[in-house]
Amino acid sequence: MEWNNWRHWLHGLIGASIGSASTAVLSVVGTSITGDPLNWHQVLTIMASGALVGAMTYLKQSPLPAETTETKTTITVEQKTETTKEN
């Protein structure tokens, strides 16, 4: 497999995790405004669970990068030379 496929796949997985974790922060902000503020342990737990949900959703959509195969074709060209005898 090519590194570009893995790089693209990891980029998507990390992006989905970060996006979901940042969305989870909105629930932390909403909870803090309407009720008691949360401590850092609770905030990090909510962010980690959001990131996990995002990663699992991405893995459902794209379990592993696509495998690429490489085909090599070799062409051999022979050149024939003719010699003629002149009298």
C-alpha cells in the first residue's frame, strides 16, 4: 500500500475525532451556562467520548485505506540486422 493512502486515511480519522470532540465542547458550555460548572475531568471525559464517537463513525465509513496494486509491464524489443554479401 502506498503511504499516501494511509496518510489520507489517518488525516480523515484524526479530523473526524477533532471535529466530534469540538462539538462535544458545545455541550460542556451549555451545561456550564445552565447549571453547575463542570470540572476538568468531566470536560475531558466528554471530549474524549465525542472524539471516540467521531472516530468510530469514520471507521464505519472507511475501515482501512484502499489497497493499491502495481502492475509492471516489460517490453523487450529485438533488432535484427541483415548482412548481405556482394559479389
